[in-house]
Amino acid sequence: MARRRRSLSPLNAWPGYVDALSSLLMVVTFVLLVFILGQQFLSAAINQKEHTLDSLRKEMQHLAQMLSLSEGQVKALQVTDQQQRASIANLTTQLDDTQKQLSNEQQQLVAKEHELTTAQEHATATETAQQNNIAALTAQVTELTQQLQAIAKSLEIEKTNESQKDAQIADLGKKLNIALADKINQLKQYRSDFFARLRDILKGQPGVEIVGDRFVFQSEILFPTGSASLSAKGQQQIDTLAHTLSEVIKSIPADLPWILRVDGHADSNPIHTSFASNWELSSARAITVVKTLIAAGISPRHLAATGFSDNQPLDSAQTAQAFARNRRIEFRLTDR
């Protein structure tokens, strides 16, 4: 009867479920162990992706918590086999995704290693090029230093030569100054002789005077009012001056540079003649005197005509006498 009861008792499926779950847990546990070991081996090579691996560890811990179900959850899984299968399928999917993610991380790590290797090679090449450039620059600096030393020596030689030349120039300058002083002294002597002769010839004549180193004729002696043409008396005066100058020239050495400067001056009163201003009048009178001297035989090389208008008065008063004194022709024997 007992045997019959045992043979007639319903089939007990509980041990089969327990074995299946145990096998599944062992597989999952093995997979997790393999995954954790693989993760530990890869963690040393993917330090830059540590934050991603930390996230994966958290997910694995969550999976471990889900796998360590309580007995009540196991009973619930026994009742809801379909839900358990779905959970297993979900876990399998997550495991596949995790493996894919690990594969991607490995590929990225390989790419990073390749980039690092390329960068190192580039850095090595760059360093080599820089060393070559430094060597070339060092050679250039050495060459330039040698050139600078040669230039410095040349400069010292030039400074020595320049000092000698400066000494020679200074000596020549002294000699030239002495020679010029001699020429000026000679010219002063001839000027004094010239003015002395003119003074003797024109002695006592009004409107003629010596002012400093200039012999001065009032314009009224030489020219009519407002005109640049010599009067008869003026022509006579210039002829006398030319004759006296010709006599003095005979005694002046040919190498002595001199000129007789004829300066025309006017007063400050505006003019109403054919001349536009006192500038034109004073210049025209000086030119007329120079042309007369040239006609009398004086070389034009020793003559110069200048006009000063009313800009250099002898008397600043606003009187008829002052105006008459300022209207003048000056003769100055000077060096050229």
C-alpha cells in the first residue's frame, strides 16, 4: 500500500527548480567572477576611463544584489516563471551590453595608446629637430661672435686712424685759420687803403660817410627821388669809386678772395612810382651801381648786389632827416 501510495503521489517539481536555479546562479556567479577578474586586469590599462568602470562596478553590485534574492523572492520566481525568465533575459541583455561596452572601452583604449605612441614619436622628432636647430644656432652665434670680434678690432684700428686724422684735421684747421686770419688782415689793410683814398677824394662832401666797415652814400647823391637811374653827379661819384677801386685792386694779391658788396637801402615810406615796393627800388639801385662798376672795368667776379628795403635803418626816428639817412647805398669790401 505504501508503494502504491508513493507511485500514485503527484509529481514534486521543486527539486528541479532548485537545481535549475542553483545552476543559473553558479553560471551567473561564474560569469560575474570572470567579469570582475577581467575588469581588474583591464583597470590598470584604462585609468583614464576609471569613472566609466566605477559605474559598471555599481551596476554589477546592483546585479549581485538582484541575484542574492531572498527566499520569498525565490518563491515568487517559482510562481511567476515567466517573470523569472524575463528577468534572466534582461540580465543576459545587460551582460551583453556590458560586454559590448567593455569591448568598446578596449577599442578606445587601443586607439588612445596608438595616439599616445604617435604623439611620443612626434615629440621625439620635434625634439631632434629642435636639437639640430639649437646646434645650428650655436654655430651661427659662434661665427657671429668671431665676426664681431673682427669688427671690433677693425673699429679700434679705424678709431686709431680717425684720431690721427682728427689730429691732422685740427692741425690743418689751425693752419687754415692762421691763413684766413692773414688773408683777413691783408683784406683789412686793402679795405683801409681803399676807404682812406675815397675819404681823401670825397672829403667834405655832404651825404658821404664811413659807418664801421662800410662806405655810405646817401641815395640823393646818386639817384633822383624814386628812380633807379644814376644822376649825372651820381655817375661821376661811381666813376670816381671805380677808379679808386681799380688802383687798389692792382695791389691786392690774385689769390686773395674778396668782393665789393653793394647794398641798397630804402626808408619805410611807401612809394608810388614804377616800382612795386621799396624792395624792388633798393635792389634795382644796387644792381645799377654794380652794372656801372662793371662798365668801368671792375670784374663781376668781385661784385655783389643786394637789396634790404627798409629793414636795416640807420635811424629809427620818423623824421625827414631820418628817412633821408636811411635811403642809402653802402659799399663793403669783404671776403668771399
